[in-house]
Amino acid sequence: MIDTNLLKEGSKHVAEKLKLKNYDLDIELFDSLEADRKKLQTKTEDLQAQRNSSSKNYGILKKEDKNDDSLLKKIESINSELDLMTCELDDTNASLKKLLLDIPNLPDESAPIGTSEQNNILIREFGVPAIFGGKDHLQITSMIDTESANLLAGSRFAVLNGDIAKLQRGLIAYMLDKAYQNGYEEYYLPAIANVESLTATGQLPKFSDDLFQITDNYYLIPTAEVPLTNLFRNKILDPKSFPHKLTAHTSCFRSEAGSYGKDTKGLIRQHQFEKVELVQICHPDSSFEALEDLTNHAEEILKELKLPYRVMELCTGDLGFSAAKTYDLEVWIPSQESYREISSCSNCTDFQARRAKIRYKDKGASKLAHTLNGSALAAGRALIAVIENNFDQKDTILVPEPLQDYIKLKSIKV
């Protein structure tokens, strides 16, 4: 949630910033609701003061064994009016909150201005693609079985078996070990999150269609970012404890409601996929430096696996809902002859912290922390990249050296 003081002090300026994220702020609606809130708040406080004063006077009379029916009727009238005013104020606050929860984070001043991914900026590249075209991961190996998955669950699922299942397990273990080496504490988390948690990180209420809902209050997690960040919800932290660096491997579940017809084959876009997530909770003064570090931690994996990749800085129009600044890591997928996103590393500044009430003490005052998150990495897409970039174009996948000790194989026959 953005700082409401910014809206109160200059809604037009905020609207201009949000326009850079392709979001149209309804200034008239906000100004109207805020004016109503102020008016109702003032009336409510006046009525409360009148009630308190009248009740005090009535109490004095009662002690003196005196009655004042007109004063009693006045108190009853004030209470009735106060009940109505309180209901109106609650309704106005609810409408205001609904509007505020729909507003995305403001882009950072350093984010390049643009309307779509076409305006993203290339920051750096690593490696040179050696394979162009050829078989995709499904054609290379039958150990990725989408037919069986379709029988078990439906489309956009996969069953892995044999050495490919072992390869994915090795990838995940390797990625977790890399996170540990970079100072992240590992967590094992629930795969279900409640409404409060998903609201805190920004998935709800705006993106409910992208989630798998179980009951009224519970959803399958779309990313470990949700539970990891919410471990600090409603907490006041000691600034000396910063940064908090957390990691977890989880299954992630997404309905992919807006991707009908896209990447329907293989592991690129699944309803259920594995991912290792990195999250940092840090002091506002160091969050942009932390973003560079977190991005480098994700890059290290791609470098050690010798997978060609590039780093793109997202323009304002391509930034996610909660993000102020984002770097995407895109890995080379030979069969598609293109780079595809394998990690998105974002600084959410105080946006999630305000929704989640993640604070720290500063000279006796409570201030909002900054939150960051990024994948290191999406295991399914990492598996695709490893398979396709290390296939000998005959019958063998060469296992990257960092993974050989994990799966006790140097190559996989397909």
C-alpha cells in the first residue's frame, strides 16, 4: 500500500507516477472519499465529546438524586446519531481501503520509463548461446511426462521420473545450498496462505483470479515470497538485526488465468512448479544495495551452471504490482531461440511493509522496513535450460559440474 499522505498532499503528482505503471488513479474518487472521511470523523468526534459531556452532567445529577428527562433524551438522541455516523464512517473507510489496496507501488525514480517489456533495458549478459533451435525438452526426454500428468490432474502439469526427477531434486538442493552460502536462513513453509497473508504481499484482492482458492480464507501459495515475508507481519524489529535474509523451496501454484494459449507445452508455464525463493527484510537506507546483492546471488547459480543469460531492468510499465524496481534474469532456451525469464528480483520498498505492518524502531519511533524478493531460481525453467543447453543432439544430457555431486551422475542417457 502506498503512503496515503502522498495522496493527501498531492494526488495529481501520485497519479502521474502511477500512470508510468499503466495505472489510472481515480483522483476524484479518492478526493471525495477522503473529504467524506474527514467530515464524518469530525462529526463523530464532536458527537462523542457531546455524549461524554452530557453523560458526565447526568451522572452528577444522579449523585444528587435529581432527574433531568430532557438531558437523558438528549443523550439517547446523541447515541442514535453517533451510531448512524459511526456506520457511515466505517463504510467510507472500507471504500477508501478498497481503493488503496487496488493502487500499485510507485516506481522508483531510477526505473526506466516505458509502457511494456519492449522498453526494458539490457544491463548485462553472460555467456554466448551455443545451440539454436533443435529439440525441445519434451522431445529430448520421455522422463518429462505431460500425458500422465494430464490423466492425474489436467493440462499444465508434469510428471518427472528417473534421472530427470533426480536432476530437478539436485538443482533444488544446489540452489538452497547456494542461498545458505550467501547468508540466507532456510525455512520449510506451509503451502497454504490465508487472506491476510496474501493481502499483505499484494496478491489480494487485486489478483484473486491468478490464485488457487481452497476455501473462503485459504489459498495455495503462488510463491514462497508470501509466507516468508509474512513471518514478519505485525512485528517491530530491532534495526541492529537487519538484514533478515530468508530462503525456501516450495511448490508454487498459479491458475495462469491471463495466459490462455501461451506456452501450453512443457514446463515453461505450469499450474504447479518448484521454486527456491530469496527474501530480504532490511533498512530503507540499504534496500537498493540489497537488491543488487540479491540479484547477484541469483546470477551466481546461472554462472556456475554455465547457462547463457542476460539481466534486464524492467521499465515502469512492466513492473509488478508491488515492485518499485526490478531486474529480470532471462536464460537462453535453445529450442525457442530466445531468452526466457527465470528469476525476477524486486525491491518493494515500504509497499508490502505498510500492508503487513513490518516496522522497526528508530529513536523511539516506529518506521517501515523495506522488503525484497527474487527467485533463485524457478526450478522448472532451470531444468529446461540445463537439459536443452547440455544436450549433445544425440542421446545424452551432460550434467553441469556443480550438480554432479548432488545426483552422482555426469551424464543422463535419454
